[in-house]
Amino acid sequence: MERSLNPAVSGTAPYAALLLRLALGIMFLAHGLTKLFIFTPTGTVKFFASVGFPGFLAYPVIAFEIIGGVMLILGIVPRWVAGLAAIELLVASSVHWANGWAFAAPNGGGWEYPVFLAVAAAALALLGDGAYALKRSLRT
């Protein structure tokens, strides 16, 4: 990780990345478990198909959200997981583009929430693994 000339910033950056990593990991784990246990894989397949994605993609998305969420929480190659998460979130946001900005929009939600999460994941990928990572990414 590139060091800042300001010691206060460089000393806290790993903890900022840790907080971001934990928040994203919990969010991914919660969404993956919701797809698995609440919506069920069959329901998620149907939803994916209803918004124009191939239904079979529901299975790797559920797996990525659960496994990737755990990997982020534990700090297992978090930069790589966050980079993949940013891509997944940008693709997921595409189903909301026509609905406008506000995610609370009654017509299926807008795009600000998934795009914000994509930017947060990209920021983590750029920022680094953070403090207390179990298995650091190759380049940190």
C-alpha cells in the first residue's frame, strides 16, 4: 500500500479498509443467504430470468455472494474479491437503470444503491486488504 506523507492518514488507512471490507462482506453474505433461504435458488432463477439475465446465473451469484462475503469478512484475498464484487454489482445495477435514481422507487428500485456498493467495492480493491487480513492479496 502506498504510504501517505501524513502519518495520521497512513496509520489509519488499514483500519478504514478493514471497516469497508467488513461492511461489504456482511452485506454480500446477507444478500446471498437471503437468495438461498428466503427467495430460494428456484425463486432467484425465476427473478433473474424475469429481468433478462440467464436464470442459471443465479447459482454462481448466490455462491459468490456467500463465499465472497465470508472471504471479505475474514480477509482472504480481499482486493480480488472486492474487484469481482464491483463487477457483479455494476451488472446487477443494470436492471435498475430505467427506474431512475432512488432505490426506494416503487417501480422496482433505482440504481443508486447497487452503484454505490460497486464503487465501495472498487474503492476497497484499490485501497488494499486492510488490517487483520488472513490471506493478503498478491499485491497490497
